[in-house]
Amino acid sequence: MSTPDEDPANIDRADPEAEIAKRATAYRNWGRWGEDDRLGTLNYIDDQTRADAAALATTGRLISLSQSFDMAGPQKGWRRRTNPVHTMLDTGTDAERGNQGFPHGIGGADDVIAMPLQCSTQWDGLGHIFDHGVAWNGRRAGDVVTSDGDLVTGIEHAASVIVSRGVLLDLGRHLSPDTGQLDDGYAITAADLDSCIAAQGLTSRVGRGDIVLVRTGQLARARRDGWGEYAGGPAPGLSLTTAGWLHRSEIAAIATDTWGFEVRPNEFDVPAFQPLHQVVIPNLGLTIGEMWDLEELGEHCASTGRYEFLLSAPPLPITGAVGSPVNPVALF
């Protein structure tokens, strides 16, 4: 079988089914780590990978890559996704009035939060997307995720895994140096990724076990102009044609500063929805991060000329979850 074309101009924009299928087949990793695998490409991260990544922490500079988790977030209710609802259970007012029932004057505050697990900075787990009713590693989707949650590839299995070398590819600055922001609808190609690596230099090399962060600048624009359609609307992002690059680079995971990781609208003239997700999650076994805040990181990397760092981004070990909020940190 021929290798799928990596030029977006050659996509058959009338046939998403065929374009998805040829890439799913060409880049499928089923069985690569055994029939019982739960981690997919996160298997590329091993103890030596983490030890090598830890050696990158030389200055102690720490940058959080998380957006806020609050009612001011971007969600508008699509498929019941809402912004976090934070409720106080006990407050300082209760303590002042002495109505908490504690002895000798002690008081306290407690709170609770209710939110979709993918409403802000988060990981998409391997049980999040299916391809024609099939989940990662060729399993039946209904055998993997039920009303009891993800029984096989729940996000908890990644809780002690996702610490590795992080690499920022600042496509916003690279392709749009005047603004630092890609236009909505811009499809990032494999050639774009490679040219960004070449321009940024040796600390941008990408290899096995790395976690690649792609900054488009869309989050900066949303913060300036308002959320608008940030959650689900037009966005710059990876082209479907980058599936081969994602496969051959042997990266462990990838994250972007956008809601959906891939370009939106998707690259077809007929109905289509997140085709790159359909290829890389259930077929490659690739873990995807979305809505990461890469602004401070981008500024730091640009000013220092250093684009590699120790990245720690373990999900919350929520049993059976198909995604998780995360506060990723980059340590230089």
C-alpha cells in the first residue's frame, strides 16, 4: 500500500471516509505493545527517558501550562460541556458565627467542584474516540467504555507515566512572526512542523518518547478578543495529513493551545468531524492534550532560544475516566 499523501492540497475533500481509512490503516499501532496494552504511545516513555528529561532541569524556572478552572472559561454547553461550578460547603462566615459545630474555636472552609473532565486544560485518554465502533488496540468500543466508565484504558493507567522531555514547537511565531498567531482555519502540515524544528534549532529536535507542544497563538487571541467560538469553532491546528509525522516521530503525546488539536473547520467540503482524532487516538494510540496555556512558555523559549524542558503532566487517577484535567508544568 502506498504511503498517504502529506500535502493537504491533495486531500479528496469529498471523501473523508477514504482519507481517514487510508491513514488509520497505514499508521495503526495495534498489537505493537501486546494485546493487553493500556497506554499506546505513552509506552515510548521509559525510566531512561525520564532520567534524561530530568537532566534538562538546570535553572529551576517553572512554568504552569494550565488555563484556569472557573466559571469564566470558554465552554458554552456543547454536548453538555460546561465550565466548572465551584461551591463552598463551609466558609469564614460560618466560622465567625460559630455554627460549624467544632470545639475550642477552630473553624474551617471546604468546597466542592462539579465539571466535565475536558472543560479546560486536559488530556484526551485512549477511550475518548472510536473508529467505526472500535477502540484502541482493536477492541470493541462497547467492551471498553460502558456506563461504568473506561474498563480497559481508563486515564488512571497513565497517572504514573506522563513525565518526559517536552518540546515546544511555536508555529505561531514561526509562521506568523508579525503577530505570533496563526489564523483560524490554518492547517499545520508536516512540512510546517519540520521547518519549525529547523528554525528553532537543536533543542527542538523531536524523537521517541517526547511530548510535543504546539503553540498556535489562538489562546492569546481569545484572551484579547473574548472567547467567541474558541470552544468548538474555527481554529488553527494540525492537518489530517500530519498523521504520518505523528506516527514516524514516535512521540509519546502531543498537546496544543486550542480546543480541538486539529484544524477547524476540518479539511472537507462534506460533513466531517475531527478526522485526525479518529486516526490517531484509536489507531495510533496517541494521547492528546488540548487547551494548554503555552503563552508564557512561548515567551520564555523565544527569549532563551531553548525549546526543550522537563515536562510533568500526569492526569488525575480518576478510575475509568476517558479524559482528565491537568496542571502541566515545564521545568527548565
